[in-house]
Amino acid sequence: MHSELSILISQILSTSKPCKKQLEFDGISSNRFILRNQVGKLILGIKNVPILKDKIIGLGNSITIVKNFDEYQYLLCSHIPTLSDESIWKFKFQKIRILIYLYIDKMTRLLVDRQPKTIRDKTFDTLNTTGNNILLETSELIQQFRETKPAEIPKLDAKKDMNLQINLKKDHFAIFQIKEKEINDILFSYYGFGVEAIKRGPELDDDNYDE
């Protein structure tokens, strides 16, 4: 699992350039919803959003969340190349990009793998709760970043627990059956931080995150 996750994340991170919006039609200002990846490959297409929204509880909120995610992924993509590999912001921004991918992937799988007429439960509502929490933390991170002077951008301190330095406020990865520490390890490896440089504290549990 770790190997497959590492490959997936490397693919996501390597698409930092060129930065572009992924929504061709947002399903809000248009009845159509067309989402493509950075190279133009179709991820998800819905011809008539209003009809499908009537069949699937929570889909409308999911589409709104994806629209906001698209704005944020574009913004983060433009900021990330300006940051050094030691920047805590870079790690947190990349984790948000990974979360956006995971959210969209899960939403797409729910629509493709299950017949719409069977999705009458709270499946999308549960996913949307996580999506809204990610949006909130992303907004807060970007606001903090904008208010930070370039000379004051925090960098990783190898003398302290590096996991704690880059952890998000909430464990948004849990709904995707992934531990945030797994993501941390992959990011540290991707940016050239060896295991010996990472001070490993006690395993984190829910008490280490904000409610």
C-alpha cells in the first residue's frame, strides 16, 4: 500500500506546472459538470447535473466543494514553486493538493461504482463534511501565508519533531483510510529528507488534532 501510495503522490506532486483550472463546466452556472486533470484527461463528466442531484443526496454540495477546490488547487499550484523545499508551507500546501485529489477520486468512484438510484443514504453527506473541513483549513492556511512576510516563512527544524511541524490541524486523511504520517514520510522522502533526519515522536492519535 505504501509503495502504491508513494507512486500516486509522486504523480500528483509532479504536476505542479503548468498551473490551470481543471473544471471545464462547474455544474452550477451550467447544467454540465466536466472535470479534467492537469493534462486534459477527463476525470468526471455529468451531462445533466439537476436531474442527478434529485437522485443523489448531497451531490449538489459535493459539486460546490469541487468548484472551490479547483480555485484553491490553482492558487496553491502557483505558490508552491516559489517556496523552498524546507518550507513548512510547501509541505502543508502539497498535503492539501493530495487531499483535493483524494476527495475528487472518492466522489468519482461513488458515482461510477454505484447505481445513482441506490445512493439515497448519507454517503455524500459524510464525504462533504470532510470536504468542508478541508476547505476551511485551506482558507486559513492561505490567509496565514498571505500575512507572513517572505523572510518569516517557517522552515523545518530537524532538531524538533518534523511530523508535528507539518501536520494539518485536523486529520482529514482518515476518511480515505490513510494515516497522515504515511503522507508525511512520503513527502519527506520526495523532498530529500532522510529517515535519520526525522525526529520521530510518539505515534499521533486523535488528541493531537483540533476538534
